[in-house]
Amino acid sequence: MTREKIRYFKDFDEDLVKTSDQNYQISPEFKWIRKDNTFKFWSNIISNLAKVFAWGYSKIYLKQSFVNLDILKAYRDQGFFLYANHTQPVGDPFLPMLVGNARKYYAICVQANLGVPIVGPLMPYGGALPIPSDLHQLPKLVEAVKYHINQGDYIAIYPEAHVWPYYTKIRPFSEAAFHFPVITDAPSFVMTNTYQKAKYSKRPKMITYLDGPFFPDKSLPKKQRQRALMDQIHQVMEKCSLLSDVEYVKYIRKDG
């Protein structure tokens, strides 16, 4: 095990991968819903180019493949949420694009992602929906989520919040990440990325398992509905994560 493949952490919510502008803030005039023709034109171009990159990066570099992808076929004409574990700094924004064919894809992300040089400003054209730090802007994000779900789009969410490269276990989730399926009553699917031994490379191949759909339990009050859905999806993801059979990056918890 080389030094580069050992990472130390204190808490599971620790941000181990920093962007070049970690404190980037979106402007007060940021628009989560864009219907103007100029935006749509560039969005189509950038989204299609991103899908080409997603296929090449995922299939060639990550050696990625899907298991049980057919479960999404029955939901091609309606919006849904896609929950995934966060283990690839480059691959995670692109991998969900491959599950929807020609459908429009969006992703809820932290603001810092939009501060990445060159790529960051293009991310809204590719479907990025940043989480605002200003609570007064939060209703605009909620409105955008409802709009895109009603349009039949799908939205990816990483409930672990921070990316830990090649981590093979499942970290605690943010309960806030499960607010959206409750208010939209839309189905949720689980996308668990696992790492398994590759024949001709020390770097493992990525096998991605799809599970679902999962729906909020309407017999429960809203807050409990949110918690129950979070627990259900966490359990499913934990079970799939056990299929990883290699630890490419070793994570060690520091005391104190």
C-alpha cells in the first residue's frame, strides 16, 4: 500500500477533496429554472458533449458497468430521484447521465463545484442545481426540483455530501437530502458504486448496482416519512456495498 493510497479522517462528514475555490458563492441573481432559448441551445450542446465524456471516462478509465439497469425502463416517462454513494471526484457528476439515455438529467450539488475553473461555470448548462447558503434562496431550489420532476426529468443526489475517492463503505446520510421525494411524492432509485478486482489492472473496476423504486410512506407524518426513506435507502446501499472486494484507497480514522 503506497502512501498516496492511504487517507486519514476524523469524522465521516469531513471534506477530503477540496476545490480550487472552496468558498465560492453563487450570486443572488442565480436562476435555478432557465427557459430562455439561448440557455436551452447551449444546454443541449454541453449536455450532449458531457454524455460523450461520461461514457468514455466511465467505461474506459473506471471500467464501469451497470447491474439491474432495466428497472428504470418502466419509469422513462416520469421524474424520479437517483441516490448514489459519492466516491469519484470526476466520475460522479457524469456517471448518472448514462442511466437515462436521451433524458434530461440534473444533479443537486454544493456551490463550490461551480467555482471550479473552466468547468464550474458550465455546470448549470449540464444540469447542476446548487444548494444555496442563503435560506431565502432555498425556495427557489425547491421550486426547480418540483419543476424538473414534473417535466419528467431525473435528479441525482449524493446524500453523503462529500466525495471520498474509492471508499467502499457507506457513510451517514444527510436527512435533508430526502426532503425532495417527500414533497414531490416521486419514486427514488438507488445507485451503489462498488469496487471489484480487475483482471489486468491494480486499479479496480467499478460495478454499479441499481435498486428500486422506493416511495415515501404516506402513512407517516412528513418528517418521519423523510427519515424512513433515508433509512431504507441507506440499508439498500450498505447491502450492495458489501459486494466490493478490494480496497484501492485505505481510509484510517484518527483519534482526537
